[in-house]
Amino acid sequence: MSNNLDEVLTNISEQYKEDISSGSRFCLEVDIGKRAQEMGYSDVKEKYQGVEAVVPVKEAKQGMKVRIDGRTYVRYAQLESGIAVPGYVAKESGLPHSAYEANDSMIRHFA
């Protein structure tokens, strides 16, 4: 399953690659399970339904915005692509990663 999980995370990274900005206080969240379902990976969908990948983006996006505490992402890891996922997801994926350092205050966008 690691290869399928890697592909899902890579797909998320590719979709937002032009907007990713490590260290940004603006972010989007993408449901890993839903993305896996869209890609046809039912094994990944079942295991990661409701698990969010954080995509730090360069600037504010249109749509609803909510200020959240950066400690929400305390046990997240940042992949080389710039997206952040829960630490256990990063370990299970096998993709290179490091600890994610979120800002004290983040702004989550809902598109």
C-alpha cells in the first residue's frame, strides 16, 4: 500500500505545486482518503478517510477563512514537496520528510 499512498500524496503535491510555500500561515487541507478514492485506491481510502494533508499556500485564497491554532499540526511531518501530513502517514509512506513547524496562528481556507 505504501506505493499507492505515495502516489496519492504525490498527486496532492502536484496539484498545488505552484502555490506551495513552506512556512506560510495560509493553508488548505486535503482529505487523503477522498483523494485516494478519486484515484481508485480503495485500500488507501479506507485507511486514511478523514485524514488531512496540509498544503501551505503562498497567499490568501477566495472563500471562507478560519483562523486556527498552529498547534493543531503538532505531530505533522513535512514532505519534500512542501505539504504536511500526520507523522504516522509520513512514516508509512516512505517519502522523505522532516518535522513540520507550523506558525502559531494559521489561516485555513475552505474553497
